[in-house]
Amino acid sequence: MKRRVAAVALLLIAVPALAACGGSSSGAGGGQADFAADGSFAVAVDSDPGDLNPLVTNLVNAQIVGMYSYDTLIFGDPETAKPTPFLATSWTESPTKVTYTLRDGITCADGTSFTAQTAADNLNWIVAPANKSPRLDSVVPADAKASANGNVLTVTTSKPRPFMLYDIGAQQMVCEHGLKNPKSLSAGSDGTGPFVIDHVVAGDSITLTRREGYTWGPKNSTSDTPGLPKTVTIKIVPSPSTRANLLLSGQLNAAMVSGKDEDRLTNLKSQPSPTMSGMIVYNHHQGLPTADADVRRALTQAIDLDTLTRILTGGKGERATSLLSENPSLCTYDTVKGELPSYNADAAAKAVHAVGKPINITLVYDNTTDTGSAAAEYVAKQWEAAGAVVKLDGGDENYVISRTFAAKDPSGWTASLGLNLQSGTPAIFPQYLSGPAAPAGTNFASIDNKDYNTRVAAAAGLAGDAACKAWAGAEQALMRSTDLIPVSVTPYKMYFSHAMALYQPIGGQLPGSAIRVLK
């Protein structure tokens, strides 16, 4: 899998079918479930998640870890994407105001109470400019004001914010001690979730232990629910082949595996997790050739996106139809069809020649899989055939992040293949695709699409189907200008060995309370 930057804990920063919770139910990872008492559960992620503080990260792997220790205000139903109770039991929403009524008796792992005021403190911490949280505006609006009255959390904004109920509802919530000492959360936890982080070995593993007194998990999951593991180990295993080996040997209970290694796992249960698997992002930084829309169109025209999809996904995926790769998403639309230039190698070569100066491209890509490397080589070959000069710059997921999304020198890369933005909520993307360019802001590719900005502003004041239609129009503006190209979606599978999950994983993410260990 590729490194993903997400904004919603699905949330995004989301990926999960529901199974019953009783001792005789069936689900992924086992036929008739025979649950183990106080078992251990080992799961793999493909790269080091880095800082584990959920207030300061937008990386999917960090959110995967966070889902064991932290809860959210609402839980997005994996089948419908509709909100269901979690820390909050009810809610209201309008374009500029949301409220969440929290359940009684929520406690943190250390025994202290979690209240509506604690939730408000989380949101106000993110909003405070001095904290420089990447969750600001991607999840919590910059103009948000959070307050508490009894067990009711109220969040207001000065201007309409679409999907605010979902975005804020998906933020993993930190307890009061963690808010007072955020650095303690970088390799620890302080949440209301069912597990507590015990030990972190950078680049190797994270171990967690089940807490007592947890009673509010989805599907009535509690600390005493049969099959909920006593210990969880999250192992960092970049290689899909190694993940497959560990599943077959019983050293892993769950892992995402893609590519040819899936052929060895046919005897294991699995659940699909559709995820954006390919995206080309062009850097618009002034002075780079890809700051020119004509160059971006020519480079896109030089690539057969159907062929690139087959290479990226090993023939198992399909073309992406929008930036919304998650299923279900809050909106469903096709913003790619008819907007991107069609493949035409001769026209691409003529367009590159017409530029009248050398087009030098540094393509940063994920080289941790055969398909990723083959895809980058195909793109480089096509661009070189059109007349560009291409330098391939490959590395693992963290390397791709450091060279693009978190680059200290925003001009040091020209295009990327392997950095994939994903969400089920369209309002997430403007923070990364507009506004102040890096390093002043989070617009890491320095995109300045005025049509997109205008349409985003109009979409922000709408709700329901009208909002989705308006957001589709905004996204089409990005495609017409070939600012970035969503290429492919792959139905990545999470495989289970002697374990199961109550929900289909979303982007590899599962609530910790959804895990069951089998005898």
C-alpha cells in the first residue's frame, strides 16, 4: 500500500460489513466464532506512524494506531457512512453550528472523567495557532469556537462549513492530562479507548494493553466482551511478502496484503478495503516546469492512465473517478470523465516541443513494491518519449512524505507518484490544494486554481445533494487544469488469521473495540 495522508479518521480517515457480536457469530477471520479469553492480537502497518499524538498528525498509519486508544464523538457506519453513537449519543447540525450530547460515565484509561468540556478543550487546542496542528481546517475549521454546557458540546463557525458534523465527529479525542502535556502522546496515549500504549520501539512495533471499565464501544463492545484481546501489538512491516509470511506462520493476526502475495493467502478470510492506490501530484512551485498548465496537460496526455492503473494495481484495481476513494463516501460522483486530456503520445510530444525549453522532471515515487517501481518506470518512459528529461527519486513511504508533503525545500520535487490524498469527505481537500503554499501553509504542491477556490467558497454554503454537486464542480476544476490526477483505486484486502473484525476496515482502519481473537 502507498503512504496516505488523511484528514478524517475515518474516517478517513475511514475502510470497513457488519457481523454479530455473539459467541456463535461469523465474520472475517473465522467461520463459527470461538473467541479466545484474554488473547493477543498482532497487526501490521506498512511504515512507522511517527508522532502518535492524534492532535498533530494527518497520517493514516498514526490514525490506525490511534483507533485502539482514542474514541471519536460519532462512529461512521461502514455500510452507509451515516453517523451512529460513540462518545456522543445524539447531535444536531446546521451550516454554522453542530452540537453533540455526550453519554454519561465516559472515563479515560487513567480513571478520570471525559466530559463535553474535555472535548471542547481538544477542539480549541487544535484551533489555537500556536499549536500548529495539521488538523486545523482539515478537520476543525479555523474559525471554530467550541464550548460546553453540561454534557453538550457546541461548535460554531462564522461561515458555513459543510460536513462539519462528520469531520469534527471523527477527531480522535485526547484526555485532559494529554492536553496538558501533548509531548507525552508522541509515544504514548491518554484516551478513552479500550487500549493503552505501553511501549513504542521506533521502526519496529507498538504494544498496547486492554484497560478496564470500557463500556461504550460500537456494537456494545466493552472491556469484558468475549474475544477482545488483552494485548495488541502493532508491527511495522513494509514488505507485503513479509506480511504474508507472518500471517501464514501465525505471527500476525491481521494485515493488509496486495499483489502476487495474495495468491498464498487464499485459505485465510479477508475483508476488502478500497483505497486510493495511485495519484500523480504536480508541483506548481514557481520556476518549475509543472507550474505551467500546458506542461501538466502534455505530461498527462503522454500517459495511458488505463495502462498505468493495471501496472499500479497488478490488474486488480480500477480507474479512480474522483478524489473520494472511500466506500461509502458522503458524496458520489465522477469528476475525471471528460475533464482530463486523453492519451495521445504524438500530441504530447508536440506540446512538449512547443514549450521551447527543456522540461526537467524529478519524479518522487514509492519504491517499496514491484508495482510502484514498475509504475514509476512506465511514467518516466512515457515522459521521456515525449521529450522530457526525467530523474526517478524513489524511497519508502516516509521518504516520499519527506520529499513532498513535508519537504523543507518546496522546489525540490516536480511530480510524485505514491503520495495519495484520500477521504470520504470533499471538504477536507481545500487545505491541501489551495491557500498558502508550503512552508507557510499546507498547500504542499503550491496549487493556485482560482476556479477551484471560487467553487469551494460556493460549495461551503450548501448542504445535501446540492453541496455534493457543487463540490463535484470544484473538483472538476482541478482536473481541467490537470493540477493532480487520481489514477487508481485498489480493493486492498485485510487478511485475518485466528481473528476477525466486526467491521470492514476503511483505509486499513478498525476501531480497537471491533477486534476479536479466535481460539
